Amino acid sequence: MFDLDLQQGRAELLPGTTTETWGINGPHLGPTLRAERGDEVTVNVDNALPQATTIHWHGMHLPADADGGPHQMIEPGDSWSPSWTIDQPAASLWYHPQGETADHLYRGLAGMFLLDAQEASALPLPSEYGVDDIPLIIQDERFDDDGRLDFSQSMISTIGRLGDEILVNGTYDPYVEVADRLVRLRLLNASTARIYDIGFADGREFDLIGTDGGLLEAAERTSRVQLSVGERAEIVVELEAGEQAVLRSFEPDLGTNAFEGRFAGAEDSFDLLALRAADELGDSPDLPATLVAKEGPQESEASWLRRFELGNRDINGVQMDMARIDEVVGVGATEVWEGRTPPARRTTSTSTTCASGSSTTPESRPRPISPGSRTPSTCPPGRWCASRSPSRTTPTRQSRTCSTATSSSTRTAG
Ligand SMILES: [Cu+2]
């Protein structure tokens, strides 16, 4: 059972000045919640804020009525107590408001929600919370001369509000003292628009051990990990005694043209956190060769294909509308979802995801995707695939290519 009190407060976000903020059980940000697979969880959310909001459990597999979507607003003075059973692999999730999502997140409504599971807990990974296993909530904010949060919107940028001051766990110019050879960082991009390309100032390599869905099957050696809004990554970095290692965000690859990119943060680089290693470091066990077995839907079981053309402010040509439902997915079935970014912005990017679900509602279809706008694709033999067509109610065979199969059943992104 968790109690989350959404409240107004003041916090010293910039040194020497206090800022009006919102927080959860405190003036800014919220506590880290932690639960284990199999736990039954109830969260009592009390809204003492002057505006309606709600809290969404980002990445959690749960029933829709516990999800905290924008259709489940908590009015000022009201409370909401969803319950569910944790049934997914160990992962670094987070919680944040919905409704006026960006504004409320920018004011400070966010926290981590860590899930543990037996298979993951048995691994010899750094796991002492706050010691060698450190959550990092990364946000960019903009302040006016009086230290107030600046809510003005750029006239040029089309992708939201970019800040010019970086806060990590609500702290300006942060450092952490570490006393172990290996340190695990759970990175969360809790910004409203900014994309970070995270690595170390000295270019050192580290191990990526987990992403949004939880731990990987095996650690992957890399020197950069790019995180868009809401994304998480777990990395493990090795330190030498007495050194200082600086975690930095480098210029991200946004896939835009140079002009657009400039106003979307493509030329920005920030130091995020200094890791100060003690003069003597405790030894940590080496990372295991394999981490956890892959779970989730198998692509070979997919019975339905949905295609999503992502525009700047629309999906398949229509903008979000609370009064309309475009896709209805049944619980328990397996589908392939194919996403595509607009050709004008990026021509080569396609990604395919398998998700659970089943039927569709033809009458709610927005408009068919023009066949000329995509590459030919194949539906594997023996599989039913459906195209997004308003006139078609039964699945038909189609060509398609598909690559990966990953997670997600009842989760809503956003
Ligand atoms: Cu979300």
C-alpha cells in the first residue's frame, strides 16, 4: 500500500533561490515506489493541487481502470485508489501525471516505480539502492530572472518546451560519491520534450543492462544510449579508485533537418552527473554473461497487423481526440504493430513491435494508409494480417516484413 499526496511547495532548484513547485509527498518530485512480482499493490493518490490531474504508471501492465489515463482525472480535493497485481519482469518504471501532462511534469510531478522479480534479483548486479544502484530522473527546466519556472513556449520549436538548466533528481549540478567498482544507473528521461544521448565525458564504454521493458537477455557494451521522453535505460559503469567520471548528454541524433534540429535540442550537450569514486573501492562481482530470459508475446503467434504512420502531431493522419477511439485491442491476443515516421523527416526508419490484442472496430477507422506511401511488405505464410482500411472488416492476407518481437499488453504509452 502506497500513499501519494500531490501537493504544492517550494524547492531550491537553482542554488540560492526557491521556486514554486509541485511534488508528491514533498515539494518536488515523488518517492521511489518499489514492488515485487506477485505483489498486490494499492496506491492512494490524494490531489491537494489546485488543478485536476491523475497519476499514470508508465510501463506497468495493469487493468485499464487502474491505469491513470486522462479519462481518469482526480479533481482538486479528491482521491483515487487503484489496485492491481504486479505481473511482469523486473523493470525500472515511473509514474507521472496525465491530462496536462507536460505542464504538471514540468512542475515536478514524477517518480520512479521499480519492479523486482526473482530471476533478476538472483543476478549478481549492483543492487544496493542509492549506494551502487542509483535512480537518475533527468529533466530540463527554464527559469525566469526571479527563479520562477518559465512556461513560455518557443515560437520556433514544434516539439514542446526545452529547458536550458538540467536537474537530476531535482538537483542542480549534482554529484554522487561512490565506493564500489561497478555502479548501476537507472536513467529516466522525465523531460517534456528533450531527447538525450547519454554517455561519459571521457568516452568510456559501459554496459547497457536494461531498457523500458526490463533487463536484457545479456548486457550490451556501448558508449552511448539515446533516450527520448519517458524512456528508461539501466547501465553499469566501472570506476577507478579516486577518479571522477562525468555522465554527459551529447548532441542527440533527432533525425530532423539542421534547422528544425537546432530548435529541438540537436546541438545541445549537458553534463548530467559527476561520479566521484572513493580512494579505495569495494570490489563488485563481474557482470554475468547472461541476464534474464526473454518474456512476452512471440511474433510467430501474432494474428493481426496494425500500421501506424507517425506524423508531427497526428497518427495515421488524425489528431488525438478524447471523444474518439481509433483502435480497440482485446486483452490476451498477440498482434504485430508497425510504426513508421513520415518520409519527409526520415525515410528509412521502420520498427515493428508485437503487442497483445485482438479485434478492431472498422467504423472508428480514420482513413486508409495510401499504399504508395510505404514499401511493399509481406505477411508470412499461414498468418492473417490486416490493413487499416475503413471498408474492410475481415483480416486479409498482405505482404509485410517484420523484425522484432517485444512486450506490452494493456499498457498505454504517454
Ligand atoms: Cu507515460
